[in-house]
Amino acid sequence: MKVLVLNCGSSSIKYKLYNMDDESVLAQGGVERIGLDNAFIKVKLPNGEKKQIMHDMPDHKEGVNFVFKCLLDPEIGAIKDLKEIDAVGHRVVQGGDKFNESVIVDKSVEDGIEELCDLAPVHNAGHLKGIRAVDSLMPGTPQVCVFDNAFHSTMPDYAYLYAIPYELYEKYHVRRYGFHGTSHRYVSKRVCEILGLDQNNSKIITCHIGNGGSVAAVLNGKVLDTSMGLTPLAGLMMGSRCGDIDASAVTYLMDKLNMKPQEMADFLNKKSGVLGITGISSDMRDIENAANEGNEKAQLALRMYEYRIKKYIGAYTAAMGGVDAIVFTAGVGENQTDLREEACKNLEYLGIKINKEVNDKVRGEEAIISTDDSKVKVVVVPTDEEIVIARDTMELVSKK
């Protein structure tokens, strides 16, 4: 079976085509700047070479269509006919409390995603456009939605509810949902395979640290708690998101800066985090370089960033009554060695000991970076959200 995985954003489309017989990647790439000038697709060829092609893409339908054209291209493509694609799997950020597992797309699913656009207006609208584009260009091809917050649906009510009048949860579905679910799901299972742990009898803390970041407490294979909330704004300090903040500080700033709700939302999501503290960049590589050159605000941002990860590790260890393994994943977690070391520093009382020599060498590969005598194992596991989506898609379509 060949499965195409699509991740459609507001102005972008990432894709991977899998041969599910051996889970090999046949083709992958990404479209950028849909609806904007200078739109392009970047294709990663089997030899690792990347090719960028400029193409006018006024909407998602044309973006998906151009992905199909590239897949069929004799030089850079991987198939001869679109009929070779047996199914399409989509990442959908917000499933709310309507969807707690992956589903085959039908009219009711599309309607449900659309109803949830208020909770994730940019993301869900983009996903919906991608689903409808595939339906228009490849009618009859089965499509599956894998929801970013579904893995977190096992959280107990005492963990996901906010301490506001209960009727607001009943009426407006205001609660903690959590995100990066496919990543937390993949790495929490994979680390058990690496360490030989029984997933059904395990205490795992997964740290998905990228431009967006979240931490999850995974108890016996199910999420007990996670750092993101109603939206991806809550929790850790991130590239341009503030993370946890006193709600009264938000209303105070709205008054002082004369901001409307959407303006403040944009401010907290796009102009805060390490970007807001440093004024340099939202990219942690830039911040780390600036800190090494003596930039005091960059050094402060790193301390704030690492401190919050440490706080969540401690909190989730307490929530689960212990921890067997801590996992670092995503772009920053997989590659920034100093961050991993600092986030685990002074946690020896929990049984966490980092092997500095090993940790300093590990970038973007699976590795145990704790010492042999560390009671708690610390592991780097590169995430693979797309294979989770592809597997769910194949499973559901095979049962249809």
C-alpha cells in the first residue's frame, strides 16, 4: 500500500509518500508561500539532494495539485499514476473533544473540523483546505485525519479542566487539549522499545522541544498531563510564544498597549518567547550563537528556556510518582546538547545523571545520553510524526 501524508498549514503543505510494505519513504518535500508571491516547492530527492521549484500557487488546491505533478514527474517523482496512491493521511491540529482517535474522512468529519476552527483558526482552516483539495483532485481516494491532540485525550478531568465556572467548559469546550500528540505518541513508544520497558508499566516524560515546545507525562502508555492547553500557547517558553503567563498580566498589557483580543493573541504567539526577550530571533540556534558571543539577553533567554523545561520535568515526576525515562525530541531537543544538559542539571536527586561526553556528540540520532548507573534514563529519540499518520491511515483504510 502507498500512503501519502499531508500536513497542510495556512500557507504551506508538507508531504511524504510511503510504501507501507516496508515503511520506506518514496518521496518528500514541502510547498511554501501558498497565496503569496514567490511560492515554491522544495523536493528532497532519494540521494539527499534538494531541488527548489518556483510555481504560482494561489490556493491549497493548486498547491496539492503541484505536489501531485512533482510526484508524477519523470525526473524527480516516485509514481507513474495517481491511482498508485491508495490513501491520504492528514495531520489535523485541533480535534477538540469531538475526535479522540483517527478517523476516515466523511462529510461529518469535515463539518466537525470546520466547527473547531474557532479553537485553531489558522491550522484547522488549512487542514480543511487540503482535505477538500485532495477530494477534488482525487475523488474517491480514502482520506484519514490524525488529530494532534488525540493522544492527550486520556488526560483525567482534574488535569485538563481549568478552574473557571464549569458551565464554560460545557458550553464553549474551554479546557486543556495539548498538542504535538503524534510526536509524543511516537517517542513514548519508541523509547520503551529502546530501553526494553513494558509500555503498560512505565513512567515516561517526553520533551518535544522545537520552535514550538511541549512536555507530556505518559503513564503506562497514556497521557496523564501535558504542558500546552486550549491552544499551543501555554506551557514552555518557545521561539515566539510566551508560554505560561498570568492572565491578569495579559489584560493589564491590553489596557496599557490599547490592544484588542486578536492583537494581543498575535503578540503573545508571534512576538514573545525567546524572540521577545532577545529581539534577535525565534530560532534557538541564533540565540545559542549570540549567547556564546556574550549577548546577555540571549544568555537570559536560554536560562529562562531551560528552567521551564526543568520545572515541568520535576512537576511531572511528582504527578506520576516517579519517572523511568526522559525523552528529548524535535529540532532543538534532538540537536542542542547544552540545552539537554542544563534541563537535567541538579536533578540528580531524582536519579538523573547525564553522560556529558556522550551527550555532546549526539545530534539528530537515537542515543541514551545518561550514565550507565543513572536510575532514570535520558534518551534522544528523533520524532517521526509522519509515520504515525501513515500507520493509522493504513490501518483504518485496510479495515474499511
